[in-house]
Amino acid sequence: MNYPNGLKKKTTNTFSTPVSHKNRGMNLEEELNNTNQYYRDIDKAYIYKKPTPIQITKVDYPSRDKTIIKEAFFTIPSTTDYNGIYKGYYIDFEAKESKSNTSFALSNIHPHQIKHLQNIERHKGISFLIVRFTSLNETYLLTTDKLTSFLDNNDRKSIPLDYFKENAYPIKDGYNPRVDYLKIVDQLIGGTK
Amino acid sequence: MNYPNGLKKKTTNTFSTPVSHKNRGMNLEEELNNTNQYYRDIDKAYIYKKPTPIQITKVDYPSRDKTIIKEAFFTIPSTTDYNGIYKGYYIDFEAKESKSNTSFALSNIHPHQIKHLQNIERHKGISFLIVRFTSLNETYLLTTDKLTSFLDNNDRKSIPLDYFKENAYPIKDGYNPRVDYLKIVDQLIGGTK
């Protein structure tokens, strides 16, 4: 493994898709990374974004201690993007932005990611979806439980905003942390709603 | 994200370093991946190897629905390789092979990975190191607790095999699962040793 000088401080494992770099202002992923960093800084929780899975097909060794990946492809993630520990609980979630004002398209999540969230819930972890409706600037935490009951009772290809309003927890924008989702996890642990 | 046809079934996120591909027979990483797959198949635990963190520096878009990474570098992992959930517990570990017959060089683990294991333990997760002495074919599970007490009481740059014999749990080779480390986690949960 090599860590070329001056390169490691740029993107790294927070890289998701090349497209996201064109956005200015902080997107949900960046805000969650900052939030998780804040939680770590105050020793509250250790939750990380997983590196983006890729398949490497060509590698170069220009010198003994240097490795350059010359060809690689993004692959389908087997799990969700974020996991870690809070108060002894295993935390696992996926975070997505929706451009629509009225619904969240289920095509945004891979079916095996939904299965993964359900597996975690069944094994007594805390799993959920964080969805931001970007143009409304509204962010919701939808528990796997409520996600599953939507899927079980609907044939729709998207979850209407109204379903979030009625069944999910709104996450208020903050300064630091930006997306204080653990406040809601505290409620989940407490067992309300 | 693109998933080029016929490519996704090859290596994927189990890729660790290009060197490991030269080995024949199953190495520790492959055995752990098989073991974790087995645990998932029988719905016992959901523990995954994280993708290898890389920093992408050049990307090509040969067509609208195709993305090729043309240059990327391996970066230092911020956490350990494996984490997941078992019986509601957050599980986190790093796995390493040692070529030496007499000791495990601490240079194999990054200092922030050790810190990470300690953070997890402090927050009531179960964290440990799995070390295989390859030429002896002996595999040990060393809890973070015992790792920390070694580090606190020694200036050595490696942990002697004898320390493992006295303070770690041997993991016996099996057929399926190959490396049944959850048997030892059961003992940790039970609170012996």
C-alpha cells in the first residue's frame, strides 16, 4: 500500500460518485461526514462512511514502494454506506438525496441494501434511511420498520413525501453537528414512536 | 455508478492488495470472507469486510452510462477491515497474517487502527485482532483489552508468539466455517477469560 505525498488530504474514502464533486455547497454526504467527525471528536459515537466499493482490473508498480491503480470500476455495494457504534448499539444506515418535491424513488436504493437494513433490524441493530428532499431542504430519518411496512403495503415505485411526513422523523438543520441524527436515535432507543 | 457487464463477479470489494492475488490456497482474508458468508447464509451474523479505501484522481466517461476509473491510489484506512452485528453486539476487528514464527510485528497495524479498536471497546462493542502465524498455521483472537495491556507494558515493536499463547484465544481450523471466530465471541459475551 502506498500513500503518495500530498494526495491523501484530498478526496479519499468519502468519494462517492464523480458527479457529486460538481455540486457546490455541502451535500448530504458531506454534512453526514462532518457530523460523524463531530461525534467522534466529542467521543459520542464511532460511525463511518464505508469506502466506495470498486473492482480493480489494472495495477501499475512504477517502483518498489509505489502502486497505481490504472483501471477500476464502481461495483454494486453489498451493504449500506454508513455503520458504527453508539451507546453499545450497532448503527447502520443509507443516506440519499431526492430531487423530487413529492416522492422518493425506490430505484435510489438497491434491493439488497433494503434486505441488509432488515437483517440488521432483525439482529437488534438500529437501522434506517436518511432521505433529504433537496429542493425543499427537508431531511427525514425513516426507520427500517416503517420502510418495510411501506413496501409490504404498496406497489408504488416511490415513497410519497407525505409518507415521510407521517411516519419518519424530521431532522433539523444544525450548525454543528449539521445533521444531528443521533438525537433521533436516542428517541428510538428510548422507544417512542 | 456503472457495473460493466461480466466484470462484477470477479474480485470486488474483497480485494485487499494486488500482491495477495499471487498466493494460491486460501489466505486468512479469503477464509474470513467465506466464514462471514457462511454466517450470513445461516442468518447468524452480518459481518462484512469493508472495501479497500482508495483515492480516485482520474475518471473517464467513455459513454453516458459508463464510468472508468483511470487513476487511483490506495489510502490509509481510518478504521479496521471488518465490522458488523452479532446477537445485537457491534463487532469490529482487524485480521493479519504474520510470516514470522516467533512474533507479530506491530508495524502491521496502523496506530489509528489500534485507537479505533480501543474506541469500540470503550463504547461497549466487541473488538479484537485476528492474527495468523502462517508457517505455523496457528490463528489467534486477541481482544483489544489484551492488546492494550501489552502495549502499555512493553516497548517492543512486536508481540511475541508466547504472548498470544498465554493471552489470546486459539481459533481452530474448520471446514465450514473455516475460521469460526464467533465461537470465541460467544465466550467473550459470556464473560470468561
